[in-house]
Amino acid sequence: PFGVSPKAMAAMTEALQYGHLYPDSVRDTVLKGKLAERFNVLPENLILTCGAANALAYIGELFIDAGDECIIPSPAYPPYYYIVYKNNGKIIDIPCREDDMKLDIEAILNSVSNKTRLIFLCNPNNPTSTAYTSNELSKLISKLPEDVIVVVDEAYIDFTDDANSVTMVPYLKQFPNMIVVQTFSKLYGMAGVRLGYAIACKEVITYLNKTVAARSMSTIAIEGGIAALNDDEFRIKTIKTIRNERKRLTDELRSMGYRCFDSQSNFLYADLGVTPQNLYFLLLPYGVMIRGDFPMTRITIGTPPQNNLLLSAIQDLRVKGKLS
């Protein structure tokens, strides 16, 4: 909701004049180097992709064969299902715990068979907004067969209260069967630019590189990514505002009597007493658009004025008797 990182915007605008040229592999290397330094890994542990979605798609193409079982805790990010369907795999759906919308670790472990090939773990989870510590996830992964690929999608990792205690990147050496996926779409506001990456052991990255189309990265995206990583002011301001507004919205919704789960992301997952589909249409006349395609309501945390508009709309709907 805060737009693109200003430094990234300036760098991408400058790069437009070179749009007639194919991407410079040297700049690709610069971006990998900056990411490698940030995560304390080697450049060969990274692959750049057109958004995190492409990284996830490449992983599916590489590891899922017809009949392979793929475990997905639900509710989940919808593309996980599409990736499994596309590669003729079989989805093993494991519902999150109803009380706190967190992983049912015991159920996941009990569902593993000799046909299990891959597990998708979104942390923080989309759409439930809940997160698991790296300690919790490491205990789960350590109990899995070593030939089961574990994909940890950390698209929203920057918004957690303590990203260092949540991210699984430091555990990559311990778990060579794990792939961590991150993106520039959320924190840096570059969703339309399409820039993401995967971090894994060198062997897995070597395999992933074979699935990538030649010259698939945009010059504009690469330059934007390099500059965004230098924009500490924008990053800090965005994280601080999201965390403050997350607490305010959560407190307000709970004070109205609504069930709202403990969010560690830049959105909330709540039960407002009507179906998300109905709430979607109820809020549209107020100029508010939410997601209406999950079991409960997923609400993106906007700017303070946007959040004020949301709260006033909900209060008005309560007064009119359309919400309890």
C-alpha cells in the first residue's frame, strides 16, 4: 500500500532507456551477490525468478511426477494446488488446527508415505496470517524422509515480529532437501515488476537453473531489486507502519467481538460473522475491496487512512444490521 521503494523506482526509471538491450548478466550477478551477502550464503545457492510464483512453478516442474503425493496444509496459497495439478501430482490436504490456524504437525507427519515427494509450507501462512518459528519447522523437517522436498515460502517474512526467529534460511545446510522462496513483491512494493528468488543447496539450484527459460529476467526488475536492497529508510518505515496498523486493526476487530487470528503478516485473517463472499460485496460500496475466496475473511493491512475507511465501513454495516 506504500508504493514502490523510491530508490527502486529511480533505478528502474533509469534502466528503461536500456530496454532495447537484453539483460546484462553482470547485473544479475550483482543482485545475487547482494542477496547472498544478506543471507550469508553463496551466490550459487540462489536463483532469480520472475516473482516467487515462478520459483514455485519451477520447483513443481522439477520435482513432481505423475502420481507423486504433495502435502499442502490448508487453507493455503492457491497456486500450490495449481502447480500440483499441472504436473499430475496428487494433493494431500492437511487442514490447519481450528483453534489457532497453525500447522497440524502430527497430521502432516502421519500423512507422509513412500509416494510423498513435496511439502508446501507458507510461513507466515497465506491466508491465515499465522507463523511458526524456525525451531518449530526444523523439528518437523528433521522427522521427514530426506528425499521429500520441503518448500518454505517466506513471501511475508519481513513483517513478522522477529524475522530472525522465523526464517529457515540459516537451516539450509542442515536440510539440503529444503528450498526457501522469497520475493520483492511485498516489502518493496514490486509486485507488478515480478522479482523473486529461491535459496537452496548448490545441487538443487543447479537443477532449477535447467528449468529456467533463457533471458527470462527483466533488466528493469534486476536494477529495481539492487536498489531496493539499499533502501533501508523505506524498508524500516514500511515494516513499522504495518506492525502498528496490524495491532490497531486486530484490537479494533476483537473489541467488536470478532474472531481475529494472531497475524504475523501484512494482512489479517478474521471471521466477521458473514461469508467472505457476502462481505466482499457489502464493502464494495464503501470503496473497500477484500479477498472473498477463502473460508474466512482475509484483509490486507493498508495505509492508516485506508484502515480507517475499513473500520468505519464495518461499523456502519453493524449499525445497519448487515453485520452482527
